[in-house]
Amino acid sequence: MLKSTAALALVASLILTVPASAQQVRLLGEHRAWSSYAANDAAGPVCFAMTKPESVAPTPDGYSQAYIYVTNRPAENVTTEFNLVAGFAFLPDSKATINVGGQVFNLFTQNDAAWLDDAGQSAELASAMRAGSSMVVEGTTAAGIKVTQNYSLSGATAAQQSIGSGC
């Protein structure tokens, strides 16, 4: 389950990116390994589910906490957008992968973040996450070290339902 300090760090970072007039982030729910939140930005409501890895191996030098987000932004017609904050800088121009129950999805990377290489696979990845029990992210650090992060999918279905109804 997410530690409240990690959730607070995320909420604080979101508040810093949301205009001063709309700084209210509210917890929609705690769902085992996942949490769900809602906020507003200039375009309208934003809801996201998040989790952090259960394990990271090897732990890269300078590692900070990693998170996976699934975001809905109804005003922009965006649902189940996948985003990874790895906690380390990726090797420039490298790809990462996410494996859920044998289904592999390619991610493009930039600095310490990654997104689906094919955004059209968002619904497929979200479905795999709801059906699976765990997922594995693999990526290469700027120093050339392959890192594996293991995430629990316990609560992912409830968290996705929460952001679906929260926005």
C-alpha cells in the first residue's frame, strides 16, 4: 500500500503544477497498492490512479521514488493515459518495456519519464492491468544499467473505476 508520505509528495508536486486558483487535490480512494486522486487544471478535471514499485533491482545511483500513473482528463478526451516516473534518468533515446501477464508494451523515454510508444494501446494496457496481478517495467539508466521494477496490480481495477467515476 502507498505510504501516506509518498502520496503527499505526489499531491504536493501536482499542486505545484496546477494554477494557484485550482490547487485542490482530493483523495478519491485507497485501493490496496493503488491510490486515486482528483484535481482541476485550466482545462478541467484531472483524475489519476498511482502506485509505486514493490521492488527495484538493481537500485541505481541517485534513485528517487518511482511511480506509475493512469490518468483521465475528460475535457481533453484522454482516458487511461499511462505514465511512468522511473526514479532515475533513462539512457537517452532508449526504450523501456512494461510486461503485464505476458503482454509486452513498448515505452518511449525522456529524462526520468516514459509513456506508451503507441498511445492507441492505452485501453489495452489498462485492461491488462485490471486482469493481471503484477507488472514488470524494464529500462536502461543513463549509465547503461538495466533496471527492473516490479509493481503490484492489487487494487488497480478499483483505482481505475474510482478515477472513471471521479471525473
